[in-house]
Amino acid sequence: MSEKTNRFVARATINYPALSQPKSINGSAAKYSGCFIIAKDDVESLNKYQEALEAAYRDGERKLMVGKVMPKLESLRCPLHDGDLDKPGQEAYENSFYLNASSKEHVQVVDRELNPIDPSEIYSGCIVNASITLYAYNTGVSKGIAAALNGIQLVKKGERIGWGPRIGNDFQVLPDEDDEFECPF
């Protein structure tokens, strides 16, 4: 039987990818990152997450210990969140869980055949396999389990996620004109 590890791969829809350039969130250090949306019926990915969570909890015992008492896993901050509860009304998160993962270092992005691709090809809505490592942290103020992003494999390009108006709502197709453009002002 194989030893359980705190590293796993999840099939997910990526949202807010920052893979070409690191981004700072609320003044924190700039990191490469993404939000990974996992369908609630994806039992395989969720089981892998749970195994990695338990392994990170065991591996982080020294960091998490309060005196001689180990806090229960359920009492710690964990990276997986319920989209139906935390992001109501946002269609991309319905019937899904999500987690944010980041890296200080550039992460490798590959295609289905494991060939490197330009990270800018990954947009909100792409279906990816995300390699994620869970680890324990203790800042003195809070403690829990966090997620580090290791790499991404593009599975397929999906429907773009966005809450703003579509460009087709603002503009219309213009006929070809040979005449000089006349400015209305």
C-alpha cells in the first residue's frame, strides 16, 4: 500500500489565473496563482484532496501543536470552500467546491501531451489538471492548512467565466465602407 502524500492532482475549472505574471492580493507578496473549482460530484478529486489534507495535518503536527495538544483538523482553517455557501448566485461555483493555490515561483504549464505552453493560454474557464501541495501553517494569529500550486496541465479550453457584459452587447457588426470615417462631433 502506498503512503499517503500531501500532494494531489485535481481536475478543475480555473478562475482568476495569474500564471504569466505574479499578482499581489490585498498588498501581499506577488504570487502565481489560481482559483480551482472542483465539481461536487468529482469524487476522485475530492478523495485525493481529503487524503492530502490528512497527510498535511499529520506532517504539520509540530507547527499546529498548542503546548502538548494537537488541535482537531475540523477546527483549523482549510483551503477547500463550498461554492454554494460562499459564492451564492455565481454560476461558475454552483454545485462545486473551490480552493485557491499559489506559488512564489513560476509554475510550469503544459498541454495534454506534456509540452510546455504559454501560460497566457490559460484563461478563466479552462479545464485543467492542477498539481497542488497542501501544507500546515501557524502564523501565531491563525493556523491551518494552505495550498501551494505546483503546475498545471491544460485539459481543454472551456467557456469563459465572466460577470461583465459581453462585447456583443455593446457593439454591432459594421458594414464595410470605402468612405472616409466621419466623426459625429
